[in-house]
Amino acid sequence: MNTPNKTRPCKVYICGPYSAPNIIMALGNIRRGLDIAVKLIQTGEFAVFCPFLDFQFGIMAAITMPQFKQNSMAFVADCDAMIGTTGWEMSQGTMAEIEEGKRWGIPFFDSFDELYDWKRKQTWEGGNTY
């Protein structure tokens, strides 16, 4: 697990359902992921990896589902924490991401409050605790 320090923002991987039975539902999933990303970035305390932006790769080129998943999964180990969007429990992909995070000792949170509480409790460079 990475140890967050005061010299950089806490890096958070955002996970949750992406695929859906129709485009309207898929766009709703993307919006929920982006909402969390923006909220975290606006605090000034977090940097995010947001796989919900990966749809752009599919617009530019023929990317397979395994390639999408491999690309996103590669970033899990580089994050300090993970947070799930609404409905994360129903997503097989999210469950795989959480398992990968566990393998690297990266905590998963399903609410902003839990993530913020965890961040404040971390020991940051210089011995400061938040």
C-alpha cells in the first residue's frame, strides 16, 4: 500500500458499475463516477483515477473489454484508497477491482465520510495526523 504524505494529494481509485443494459443507464453510471471524481478533486486533498472516463478510448479506437479492464486495473496498486459509486456491490468488475486493492493493502470505502475519516487518521509526512 502507498502511504499518503503531505507532499502530494491522497490518490483515490473510483470504482463502480460501468456497463448497463442500455446506453441511458450506462451514462448514469458514468455520471455517478464523474460526480465523485469532481467532488474529491474540488476538496484539494485528493487526486483521482476515474475509469469512468475510459469511454473516450472507445470513441478513438477499437478497444476490447479485456483491454479496458487491464488498463484500469493497472492503476489500482498506485492508489492510496478506493471509493465505490452507488451500486458497486452489484458489479463484478468492481468486485475484481476491490480484490486487487486488497491484494495491495489498499482500503476500500463506500462513502465520502469513511474516506475522509480514514484520510484524517493517516500519519502524513512530518508526523502530522489528519
